[in-house]
Amino acid sequence: MKHSEVPLKIINISKTFKTGFLNLKRVKAVCDLSFTMKKGEIFGLLGPNGAGKTTTLKILTGLIFPDQGQIEEFGYPANSVKARSHIGFLPENPYFYEYLTAREFLNMCADIFNLPKKEKLEKIDYLLNKLSIAEAADRPLRKFSKGMLQRTGLAQALINDPDLIILDEPLSGLDPIGRRDFREIITNLRKQGKTVLFSSHILSDVEEICDRAAIIARGKLQEIGTIAKLLSKGVKETEIEIEATKAQLSQLQKKWKIFTNNTTLSGYRINLPPNIPLQKFIKDLVAATITIKSIKPHKESLENLFLNFNMSTDQNSPTGLQNNKQSSPTGLQNNKQNSPTGLQKNKDKEIE
Amino acid sequence: MGAVLAIAINTFRETIRNKILYTIILFVLIVLISGNYLANISMHNEDRIIMDIGLGMLSLFGVFLTVFTGINIIFKEIDKKTIYLVLSKPLNRTGFILGKLFGLLLAVYTVVVIMFAILMAQSLLMQIAYPVNLVKGFILILFEILIVLSIAIFFSSFTTPFITGMLTVGIIMVGRLLPDLHQIIRVKYVPGFWRETALSLTQIFPNLYIFVPNGHDFNGQYLSLTSDFITWNYISWTFLYTVFYSSIILVLASTILKNRDLV
Ligand SMILES: Nc1ncnc2c1ncn2[C@@H]1O[C@H](COP(=O)(O)OP(=O)(O)OP(=O)(O)O)[C@@H](O)[C@H]1O
Ligand SMILES: [Mg+2]
């Protein structure tokens, strides 16, 4: 295979784990996943717990093998030594050789990459300083705190000056300063023309530093695109707090087909989906002499989009996902309660 | 090759930094020295036997140490997930196994060489006339350690330390008693299919007896680690056997690891 500029190309990979007694149980961790990364972008892999992020990243680094599908990293197959020499990987909650000091550990990592001695020593010093663990460099990793280990983990992922950096939840276990440092390092990598793939379930991180993101749930790709594109799909709600009687509320609900059971001290809280024109709705409230306590436009965010997929991790409801997909982009939170025909077979759980 | 060396150095460090190791070494040293001393005063001039006991103990200790450190060797890396940091780098799994093998071998060899030096010093003090035979016997011990370690690595690449330990010790026992086992089969079975089957089944076990011969041969000649029949020829032959057997086992181990998901 020839070296290619495309850092990562995933074509229809699937992975099913066998677990349980006699390996009889099957867990579908990744299902027909495909996407391609562009050189120089920061790509976020988003998904709820158990979505298949870690499994995907382990497949990309050759630690586990997909049942199906193909992966090309700079044109090389994922489990090839050649591909891995261009990659830096930070596993989820990295585990270390506890008896080594941070310096010894980085030294070992550099040796695996066959770095020349001078370059190696310079690189280690540089990374130790950059990640603010220089003072602890000669202490055994056994005595490192969680955040310090995470920093050591990022240091080892960068030791070979990789072109593709794969990070599994890089910001977990870090204090605010650490998070800022990591974000800065990641965005600096982009400036150097490196490509970064990282998984997270913290949306603000992805929103802040990623160029593009993919959302996966139950091993399947749900959405992929630029952050702007994903945000445009994000549900933009307006939260309105009112003082009203129960009768007034049910009238509103009937008219606007909205649902709320959020009672506040003096009234109700309504989450107005974006498809209802706010002006008209408020006019209605005023006409009905309902007191408006507050109007809060919810910040446009990936949060809602994400939550919608999160619900669909319910393993028992294979159809739940589709129901969800239909209902979520409209933001209409259909519920048996407000469906007079009773025909709605939506099994969605409400987002409270 | 640099990567294999890096793993080897790391494994060596890990073993050498294990505090339990020193407790064991101290204990064995006490037993070795006092045992030799007792043998010395009780059995008078049987130098050869005294040295046999010394080497025999060293061989037992070497094998024990190998099993003790080897049962965890691959399993722990997967269990503790440290292997993720290594195998996501440009090192293939065969290289990883070789690195683990060399590192641990070096650590165990270091320990037994030190112990052998003590034994040699003793033999020189006692003015025993067989120091060369002692060295030859010791070389055989080193070979046995390599085979035992390969077996431990093999099991450790797919099962727990406990099972690895049980199976490895079982194989060592069968391997050391292989000539006796053959004898039993010859007596028990009439020539024919079953005898052949039983005999060929024993072929999968390593013949560890060749490294620690004890007892008598068919001519009534006393066989021991320090016997004259252990020529350099004999040693070359056992060396080939060691390399052959270990290679097969290691190829199997690496095939297993190569096809395994590291989860
Ligand atoms: N070794 C394994 N054996 C069986 N099932 C597994 C194994 N590893 C992962 N799974 C299953 O595969 C699915 C995906 O897991 P994965 O670890 O990839 O999720 P994730 O997206 O990384 O989640 P998180 O955000 O919690 O880290 C889960 O249902 C999980 O239970
Ligand atoms: Mg994960």
C-alpha cells in the first residue's frame, strides 16, 4: 500500500463481542460504521456511555479486530506496524507500569518508536514541561495522581510526533487548568497540520475545539458533519415559566400540542420547541391573562441532540431509535398524554 | 529490534523491582548454603553428590522462579491494560512476546548466575575437582529455564496466572519424569496401537529429564548433572532441543496473541 494523505478512512466496520456463559451472549458494540477524516481537522466522536466509542478507537489502533469492514490510516491497514508509526494513542483511563518513573516510561515509549537518542531526550524534556509533570518526572507512576497520569498519557501519545492523534476521553480526570492545557495542546496540533480524533461525551468540549463531529449511539453512526451543521440540527428550545391554572395549561397544551408536567412553585414550566413561533405563543399567553414569570431561550447546543440519542441506548427497544429520530429533529416531544388518538406508538421517555 | 529491546528492558526492570523476588532469593540462599553445609559434614568425601545436590537445588529454584515470574507475564499486561500503550505503537505481537521473553529470561538468569557463583565459590573452597562439570550442569539448567519460561508465556497468553501455574508445573513434572513414564508405558501396554499412541502422546511434553539427569543408566552407571557423560556434544544437542522446543511453543503463543482481541 502507498502512503496517502488521508489520515483515516473507516469503511463499514462492525464488531460484536461474545460474552457471558460459554460466550453465548452477543453484544453489538459497533455496527456498520463508516466515516473519513480530513487532514488537519479535529474530529469529535460523540456518544453516550456504551455507544461504542472506545471499541471504535481500539479497532483503529489495532488492539481489537473488527468482524467486518476496512480501515485505512494514511493508506495502511489499521493493524499494520506502518500505520501505527504515524499514530499517537491515549487510551481511556490509561494504565501504566507503576514501577517506572514518568521519564523511564516515556523513554521506553520513545524506544519502541526507535527515536534517535538525542531527539528522544529532547522530546521527553519538552513533553514533560509542556504537560507540567517535569517536577514529578523521576517519581514512580504508582505515586501519580489521576490527572498527572492523564498528562503522562498525552505525553506518550505525542512522543513520536504523530500525524494522527487518537484520544479516548482525553479531558477526563483533569482539573480546569488541565482541561485548558489539553484543549490548547489539541488546538495547537491542528495548527501544526496534525489530525486529531477524540472521543468524549462532554459536548461543550467538542463544540469548542472540534471542526467536525460524529455522533454514535448503540454502535451506529447517527449524525456526522461540521459543528455548525450539527448545531443547526440541535433543538433550540425556549423555556417559559408561567403562572396559570390547570385549566389554562391544558388549553394551551391542546392548542399548541405541547407537553409539560414541570410544575414550579407558583405555576408551570414549558419547554417550547423551535417550531412554535414564540411571538404568537406569548401573545396567546397575554390574551389569556397568564402571568409570564420568565422566558429563557436555551442556548443552541448539541446537548439536546445528544440527549435524544442517549435515550435510544435502551437496549430492549430496537425500534426506539427510529421513533426517536423521527421525533427529535422537530423537537416535538410526543407523548401518550397529548395524543388524543392514542395512536402514537412512541416509546420515548421524556426529557425532563 | 529497538522495540523488542525496549520491552525486554522494561520487563527486566519490572522483575528486578519486585520486592517479593528478594525475599525468595534470601530464603533460597539460606537454604542453599546451610543445606550444602549439612551435606558437607554428613557425607564426607562424596564431593560429586554434594555438588549434585547444590546444582539440583539451584535447578529447582531456577524453575520455581521462572514459573513464579512467568505465570503473570502476558496476562498481567492485558489484565492491567498496560498492553494498550505498547501494542498501539509500532510493535507487532510476536515482537512483544519476544521482548517479554528476553527481559524475563535476563532477570531470571541474572539471579541464578549469582547463585551459581556462590556455589562455585563453595566448590573451590572445598577443593572439589569438578568445576568444569559444574559449569556444564549449570548450562543445562539455563536451557531448562528457557523451555519452562516459553511454556509459561504460552499459557499466560490466554489464561489466568493460576491456571498457567498449574499447567506449567504439571508439564514440568511430567517432563522431568518422562523416561519413567516411557518405562511405565512399555511395561503396561503390549506392543501395538495403544502403546504407540501413548508413547506419541508423551512426545508433546518437553523432555526436561535431559537437563537434570539423576539415577542410573542401563549399565548401572550413576547419572548426574556433574557426570562425565555431559560432554560439550551433549550440551550442543540439548541446546538444539531447547531452541527447537521453545520456538514451537513461542510460535503457538504468538499465534494465539495475534488472534486475540485485547479487551
Ligand atoms: N470486552 C467486551 N466484552 C463484551 N462487551 C463489551 C466489551 N467491551 C465493550 N463492550 C460493550 O460494547 C459496547 C460499547 O462499549 P464501549 O466501551 O465502546 O463504549 P463507549 O462509547 O466507549 O462508552 P463510555 O462512554 O462509557 O466509555 C457496550 O455495550 C459494552 O458493554
Ligand atoms: Mg469509552
